[in-house]
Amino acid sequence: MTPHGCDPPSLSCRDLVDLVTDYLEGAMDPATAASFERHAHDCPPCLEHLEQMKLTVRAAGGVSDEAITPEARSALMERFRDWNAGRGG
Ligand SMILES: [Zn+2]
């Protein structure tokens, strides 16, 4: 339960990586998709990841969890950590 039910949920970078396949499949509800797009717009590493996933999906002809290898995923998380460390603080 949240005190402000009307606030849209905000996504973390990790959420975005987890949800990118749902987003590309159109399996995401519109409110979450809006949060997803807003996050990607404000977060260059996520936007780049989204663009790369679009290309991967187009090349593979479909979306699969296997599109993200564990290696790629951990490399991505390293970049997110650098990005988050570099913005303010
Ligand atoms: Zn992000």
C-alpha cells in the first residue's frame, strides 16, 4: 500500500532491464510502459540498452529471455553503477 495511489510507479534501472522484453512484446500495461519510456528517456544507459534490444529482437525475429546473456547483464549493471555514481552525490 502506498500513501499516494495516484503516483505512477517509478522504475529502477534493474526493473527496466527485467521489463525490456515485456515492453518490446507489447505485454506491458500502458501505465508501466509510460514509466518505462520516461526512465529510458532520462537514463542514457537504459536508452542504449533498449535500442540494442530492439535491434536484437529484430535480428532474432522474436523476444527471448536468452537475448540477455548473464555476461551482458552483469556488464550492464556495472555501467549503471558508474552512471548512478557519476550523477550528483
Ligand atoms: Zn536507467
